[in-house]
Amino acid sequence: MGMSAEDEHTVNPKDEEWPEAEKAEKLARGAALKWASGVFYRPEKLEALGQYRSRETQRNSSIQSRLKSTVQSYLEGVSAGLEQLRSAAEEVQNVCQDLGAARWALLDSADHFQVLQQMRALMAEHVQLASVVKVLPQLFSVHEVFSHTLQLLHEQHLLEAHAELMMLEHLRDDILFQLHLRGLSSAQATVLSYFSGLQELNESLAKQLWGIVGRSLQLVQEDPVLFVSAVRIIEREEKIDDALLLDATFLPPGRPKGWRQKFYHILQETITGSHFHTACTDTTGPGLSRHLAALQRDVVAELHVVKDLMVQCVPAHYNILSICTAMYHQALTSHLQDILQEDLDKQALFLLLEWVLHVYHSPEMMSHPGLLPEVDVSALGPLISPDLVDHTERKYVVKVKRTLEVEFKEWFREEEPETDYQGFFQSALPVIVMQMLNENIRVASLITGSLQQKVYSMAMEELEAFLGRLREALVQCGKEHQKDRTIPKYYVPYLLAVLNNNLALSSSVPSLHPDTAHSEVPVSLRAALDRMQRKACQLLLEELLLDLQPLCMQLPSRKWLSGSQLVSSMCEVIDKYAKDFSRVRKPIFMLLLMESERLVTSQYLRALMQKKMVCKSEEERSQLCDRLLQDATQLRELFCGLGLDRSQQSLEAVFALRELICLKDPALLSLEVLGFITKYPDVSDEHVSTLLDLRGDVSKEVRHMVLEMMAQHPQALPESYQPIFSMILVPAPELPLCLRKGKCA
């Protein structure tokens, strides 16, 4: 059962052709070796070796028998195929011989083909001559018919002229069709040159037709017969066009004429040319108003003519009323778009918007009772697009805004303001502006709600922007005034007038809102009004401060302690400004009065804390307390007399400060200061230290104890508390002359 090395390395040619067979053989040999090794390894199985050899011999014989049978059937199929290939080769050889014979036969008959070609050309020539001879009698009469047709056209016998024209065209087309069928293209050129006069006839007829169509609105009222004749001719030509287009094998020259479409085109040009020339339109407000009124009148009148007369003169399938309505609509659309390209004023823009959105669809125009229900422009879409309406509305808003800007330039002027019947400074401009804004918003509501809202929003934005510009102008004016307080001459009265104007605007703006249920000032505009008011008040208080500062510079001093008229002079200044402030209405007057009182208090306290004076004795300290009491009482009585209640005054801080200075026992200062800082929580250590210096009798130990107490009792500012001391700066203490880390001498 074993295999030699020679057998293992023998290369079978079939194995190279069938690698699968080689693989199967190797697998079989491997299985046999595996089995044989198992048999020899176990001797008890050697007894069955003879049986196995016999069984394998039988199996090999059976396999060889099947292989021989398969190879035999394969060889028989190959033999049959070879026989068929031999037969096919013989047939191909016979066909090649027959083709060679046919080729030689064709070469022999080439001369005969040339003779036949000459005969064909001669026959075509005879056919052409025969066709020409056949139509000669008709061709001889063509020029005579041309002349007669032209005469009929000149006499405006349009139907007869058109009948002869159709006869001539039919003759020409019939001749051309016959030549076309026979492929006689050279003869077609001759016929076309002979019938060249037809072009002149067509043009002459068309010129008259389009002239009639151009005067159709007039003719249907004066001479409808001529217009009806023109329409009948157009219909004849349309039927001929339709018939030729159904059979497109031959289309005569000049066809299709498309005269019905030309009819509509001329009608459109007539409508456009008679009314819609932008170059001839006056685009100013009054001129545009007259132009739009004329358009309204003419369009309605002409549509009445179309509906009542022209409809009866044309076939029903022309749908002439709807067509003309669409033409007017389209012409108006283009015309209005052209007008809107111009730089229109505010009135012209309003007129256009009103005409487009209201007049056009009203019973006075396209919804006229005499036109309904046949005329319906609702199916034609808007006269101008919503985007263009929106763009026009925005342009209108811009024009209104520019008008406002022109008016606002007059607001800031350097002259004494007017006064009302109550003596308050004012300007008539807020009334003028509010009337103008109210009128523009009301007029815009006649167009669309959206335009009304846009104008209202624009008015609010422009008022806000104007207040910002006015505030900047006031700031600049204040700077110039501080350089030279004589310019402008009426600086304070003007500021007071601005405050009154601001108050008037504040109360009037809510009435502008389109929805009375939500009539309130927009938040941003309210903020702008508040900023304007604060700036004007600030400038007035700065003016008061400039007059108070020279007097406050004298505080405190020995001369002041001795009983000078310093505070009396301050009261005179305050009283003078209070009289000026009384020229504004009460809410602003009270605000100015309160702010003036706070300003006086802060300036008085600031002067005391400048370390200009230290009490040298108890007598001087007592004198200081008396002066503080007199000054505070005099100032309080002044402001009470001006109408400011004591509860609204901040001068109580001067009385409280006096108590600190009047305290005889310095050891009790801690308790007194604790009460003081509880009442005035914005007081700092520097403020208290300065007040202790003013007393002149506070030791370092007491000072340290007071400041320590303040550190242990920090104060929080209540929400409703009005700071007084936090705005007062205290000069820095003078440092001893010593080294940084050394001890002072």
C-alpha cells in the first residue's frame, strides 16, 4: 500500500490541466496513508487486510469502467462537431464564389446606370415645363389682380380686397405645393419672385387693419362696420393659419400670420400709449392727483365702451372684456411702477397708496355698478405687489421723518422762550410736532393698518432720536456757556422751556397710539424723556452751583463766625433761582427745589470738611455751633417758604452735625457718633475724623475709640435712603515727616 518517492514526484500532464484532480488525489493518498498507518499500528486488524484489498480492487475496476464510458461519449460528441464544421466551411466557400460572380456582373452594368441617370434628369425637366404650362393662364392674370386689390384697399373695401388677396395667396400656395411634391426647388424661386407683390398687399392691408384696431374704442361708437370688417378679416386669416398648422408638411411663406395676437398687441399698445406715459406725468402732489383722477375717469369710461359696444362687434371667444380689463390692469401696474421710480414727495406717495389700495377697487372705478359683474379685477392679482406696497410705505415713512427733521431744527434756538397764559416758559413746537405726527398717523390709517403702525413706530423712533440729539446739543451748549456765561443770553429760561416741552411731550405721546386701549409711552422713549429731563435739571443745578461756589469758598472762616452775611447772600442766590424755577410746571419745579436744597446742603457740608479751620477754644466751638444753628435755620426757613416741606429737606444733617460739635464731654462722642452714623449710614471714617478735627479738643485715645466703635458697627444703606456724605470728598490727611519704617520724632 506504500508509495515510492518516484511515484510521489511523477508529474501527470492532466494534473497541470486539472489542479482540482491533483488536489483530490493528494487528499485520497493522505487518507489511505492515515488508514494504513492505523492498520499497521494495531496488528489485530491485519487479518482484514485481504478483504480490504479485494474491496478496493473492485472499487477501482468500477471507477475505471465509468471513466471509459464518459470519455467515449465525449469523443463521439467531438467527432459530430468536427463534421458540422467541415460542412459549414464548404458552404462559406460556395457563397464567396457567388459574391465574386455578382461583383463582376455589377461592374459590367455600370455604363447602363449612367444612361438611366440622364433619362431621369430629362424627365424632371419635362415635368417642370408641364407644370408651368398648366398654370400659365392663371399666372398671366396675377398682375391685373394685384392692381385691382390695391385699388380696393385704397377705397377701404377691405372684405373684397381681402377676398382677392386670399385667392392670389391660394394660387401661389397651390403652385408651390405642387412644386414641393415634385421636389422642384428651382422653380419655387421663380414663382416666389413672380408673386412678390403679395408682400406689398399684405403690408398695406395690415397697416389699415392696425390703424382700425388702434381707433377701435372710437370706431365702435361712430362706425362699427369698419371695425367689424377688420375683425372678420383677422378671423379669416386665423382659420387659414389653423388649417395649415394642422398639416405641417408644407407651410407657405409668411405663415402663420398670427393676426389675432397682433390684434391684441395693437390694442395693448393703444391703451398704454393713450394714458400711461410717465415722462408726461407731473409727479408732484397736485399734478399726480389730477393725473390719477383722469386715469380713474378714462379707464372707467373706456371699459364701459368695451362692455356695451365692442363685445357685440367681436366673436365671443375673443373674451374681449376680460382681455381689455387685464390690459388696463397690466398697463396701470407698469405705469405706477414707473412713477414710483421717481423721487416723489410725501403727498404724492400718499396719493399713490390711497389710489392703489382704495380707489382702484372702489365703486368709483373697477367696482363701478355699470361694470359689474362682468369686470372682475380680483382674479388679476394686486395692482402693485405687496413687496412694492411695503417699500412705498417705507418711503412714505422716510419722507415723514425728513419733514420732522426739518421741524426739529427750529426747536433748539437761542432766543427767549415764549410763555403760556400761566407764565410758564414754553415753545409752540411740541404742539406743532404732535399735530403733525397725529395728522400723519391719522392719514396713514386711511391706507392700511400696517402703514399706520409703521408711521407710529417711526414717530416714536424719531422722537427718541431727536431727544438724544437735543440732549447732546444741550451738553455742548452747557460747555460753551461755562466758557462765557453771558452766552446765550437766555440760557436758564431756555433750559426751563425745554423742561416744560419735555413734560408736554410726555403727556401727549400716549394719544398718538393707534390703539387707545394701549395708549402708553414706549419704554425706550420714556427713558429718552427721562434722560432729557435729568440733563436739563443737571445743567440748571450746575448754573446754581457756579453762583454758590464763590460763597461756599468762604466757609468756614473766622469772619463767617463773627456774623457775616454769607448765608444771607446764599439765600438771595437760591431765591433768585427759585423764582426762575417757578416758570416750570409743578412736578419739575418741586424736583428742582428738592435737588437745589440737597445741592446747598452738600456744598455747605463740603465747605465745613475742607479742614480750613479748627476750633481753638470752647468759646470758639460754641460760636461755631451758634453759627451752624443760625445758618441751618435760615436755609430751612427759606426752602419751607418756597414750598419744600421739612420732611423733604436734607438740612437736618447740618443740625445733627452741630450736635457732634456742641457735645461738651468728648468721652461721650462714641455714643453721639453711633447715633449720627445710624441716621446717616453713608458717613465714612474720614468724615467723622474731619469733624473731630473741627472740634479741636479730641484726643488720640478718644479718636481711636470712636473709629473703633464705627468699625464694630458697620451700617447698611436702606433702599429709600438719599446719600449725602458719600458725594462729599474729604482732603487726605497730612503725613508726619518721618521715614516709612521709623518712628516719628
